[in-house]
Amino acid sequence: MADDTALRSALVWLAVVMAVVGLGTHSFKKMFVTYVLGMLGIVGILLPDWDYFDRDFSKWTTPVTGEERAAIASARRSGLSRASIRSEPARSVLDEHRYFYILKMAS
């Protein structure tokens, strides 16, 4: 991850949420579960090298070459990147689990 500002802000927000949960519920167990789920979310969304995973599945066993990185960067600058239309499976799975949990807690 080239830009650490998103990671740092996510960790700060996780600490704030943990403090609110811990102070609000007086439960170390709930605070720890909040920490674990938050870290899993951060690891699943912010840390992966999306340029690496955005390639064809058969190329995942080889590292990204300098030419591929240059092509991705030039495509982003020109606006032809697939980023706007690609599906992001990790984020979709996390969203589905979050919405299922919310619906389960609401009923």
C-alpha cells in the first residue's frame, strides 16, 4: 500500500469505535470482538494490492511486472481503468456479511 493515510485513519477510527463500545457496554469481550472484526475489515479492504488481484486469475501466481504497473498507471491517468466497472469480491462478501448481521440483529 503506497499511501498509508487511509490505513492510519482507519486504525484511528477503529480505536475510537472500540473506546465507545468498551465505555458504552462495559464489556471487554465486546470491545475485543469489535477490534477483531475491525482489523479483519481493514485487512480485507485496505491492505490488498488491488493491482495484483485485478489481473486475470491465471496470472496470480506471478508477480506484477514493471510494464504491467506502468500500463495500469497510464490507464488510470487516461480514465480507461476497469476500476470503475470491476466487481470487488472481497468488499462484496464483507458487505453481505455486514448486512446479514444487521438484519439478524434487527429481527
